[in-house]
Amino acid sequence: MGLNDGVLEPMASASTEKRDARLDELRGLAICAVFAFHAALVFQNDLALARVLSLPALGVGVDLFFVISGYLVVERAARAVAKGGGFWCGAAAFWAGRVIRIGVPTWVTIAALYLGARLGALEGVRGEDLVAGAGFFANFYWAPCFDGRDGCGDPLLSSHFWSLASEMQFYALAPFIATLERRSVWLIALAALATGAMLSRPWGGFWWAFRPDALLVGVVVGMETRGRADWLNWAPKISIGLASYWLLVAAVLARVLSIGGMGVGPVGIAAIFGAVVAGRRSAGDARQRVEASLLRWLGERSFSIYLVHLPILSSLRAALLDHAPAGVVAALAALGAMLAALCLEGLVTRPSMLAGACRRANLRSNRLETSFAGGSLKWMMRRTSSHRRNRTPGARCQAPIFVPLRRSWLFSTVSISCRRGTKRKDRLASAPD
């Protein structure tokens, strides 16, 4: 299901983009709902609790991720275009950052699934499933499978990549959406929501995998929030407890409205989560309660959790169910999924986030310096003097990432310098009084 700025946004550092703790709490809430929903699907034939958890459609946590993505990403695309010295340069910087931050952890996860399938540890994984996930067209691939097509792989191993495909396709359009006027954005959103409400979209059916409702609602809420629209003053402030209540309401609503395939269901769910995000953003500073801190911690790592939890839950159930009680297997599978997510977060996701942020900054400033063990690569792109006058100091980022060198992949420490016209400021700072 989804994630990156929403499912799914990798953890940011202080030197790049400041995270909003209130949105991280919502991400934590969303990943808890998605995790519970998928665990219920995996263990529904083994545990009564799993059957109870599968009654509400807690997979609507993905829609909450989508709203958060729409809320944040178009504004970031607009910022990249504004600072990029032209639309295409800024858009390229935005896309490069998204590919590194989202693509690299996704591809590492898919490579691990492929290796597990080759070694016989994962049964039910097909090469076509993984290709669809790696190419970010999994929503097109899995939609017929959700609708009952035969010959698909095990959906409890790799079908969750459909939401990442939806997000990446949205990222491809984000710079263009960022250039539109406010009225045009409203018209597009309203037209898309009205069309979706008239379609038959049963839960888990074909059109269920194509639902831009939440993304567009997030775009509108973000645009209106940054424009300080007057009507937002009437939006009630929403605590994290109230947000949890509305997520449960949306889950029940999704299950009820899926009867008969009513297309108004995803529209209503998107509207609920749009109100939740708007109300949470106006609720003041995030609380320091234990439950809020735990949700923030989970929200910061929600992308990594999302990538690995479903295949880990499924594979550990298959491996352990004949040797231990179902409750014990479920607990071990949940623990294994969290440990795998923490490994992915520390080794791949967070370094990719940092590399993506630096890459984007360097593309905007048209200067990139990369050095690695065994050699050096320097790429210098020079701006015209008019752009050079507008440079501002940047940051120096260092992150371990995979780099191609002499037809092999090496895991090296790559030092990326995001320096934008700092020489003059350094001279002034070192000058005597």
C-alpha cells in the first residue's frame, strides 16, 4: 500500500527537510493500520483475533498516506521548480530526488525477495510480480489480479507495491500540477472525484488499485493551507486520539460502502482524511505523550516498515506454523518484520534519503562533486552569471550508497558536496575584524 512522503516518506535529517512531528504521528497511525490489516489477512485462517481485525478495512491507512503525500509533494515540486533555474531543470532535480529516495529502498527490497525466491525460501513469488514492482507499474499489473485473473503470484508477498507505483506516477505529474493556478487544481480535483464517485469500485477490485482521490484531496488541502484560505479557520483541531477514531470510522465506512462497489466510498474516505490532515496541522505542537512519541517513531520509519512487513509476515508464517502455535508465530513474524524494517532503514532508506536530498540540491545548483574509494568522479555544470548570483550556501552530506564502479557494485561511503557559492562567505567569515 503506499507510502514515501506519505507511505511512505523516508526519514529526513536536520540538514535537509525538517520533519513535521504531527504528520509523523499520522504516518505512524497509518502504518499501524496497514500492518494490522495485512497481518489479519495472513493469519485469518489461524487466529480468531485476525478474523476480527479483518472486519474493518484497515487498509485505508494507505489512503491516509496518499493524502499526506499529496499535501507535501506538490509543494516540494513547486519549490524545486522555483529554485531550479527553469521548469525542466527543477523538475529533473525533483524527479532525481524521488527516484533515489523511493526507488533505491524499493529495489533493494525486491532484490531480497528475488534472492529469497531463488533460494527456495519464498514460494509464490513470480518474476513478473517483481518486475512490476521494480518498474513502478504494479497497480496496472495487480489490478486484473485483484479482479480475479488467474496466473498471478501470491498477493500476500508482493502486491503491496501497487501503492508505491501509484505514488511514483503521481510524482511524475507533481511538477506539472505545481505550475497550475489554484482554480485549475480545484477543477481537476473536483472532476476526478466526481468521476470516481460514479464508477463501480468494489474493495479489492480492478478500479480499487486506481484511486487518485486521496492524492488529489491532499493536493487541495496543502494548497489551501499554504495559501492560508479563510475556510480553514473553521476546521476543528484534531488530536491524535480523534484522528485514530476517524481512521476507524473510515475503515468501517470502506467496508460498508464496498458492498455493491459504490465508488463514493474512496471519495468519502479521502475527504475524511483530508479533514484529519488539515485539523492535525492546525492542532499546535505535537504532544510528548508516550503513545504520540511511539507513533512518531513508527512514522519516521513507516516507509521501511511498509516495504518489508508483508513478505516477512507471510514467509515466517509459512516457515513456522507447523512448528509452533499460531499466536507465537504471529508474534515472531511481527517482531521479524520490525527487525527487517530497522535494518532496511539504517542500511538503505536513510542513506538514500540523504543522497536524494543532496542530489536534488546539486541539480538545482548545477554542481555535483562525488568521490568514492578507488577513484573520483567530478561533474561540473556551470550556470550563467545571472543564476550564479542567486546561489545560497548549502550543506555537506555524507551517506553510504551503492555506486557502480568498473562494472561492479560497491558499497562505499560516498561524499556528496552540496556547496552553492560558499567560497565568498567563507572568506568573509575568516577575515580579521
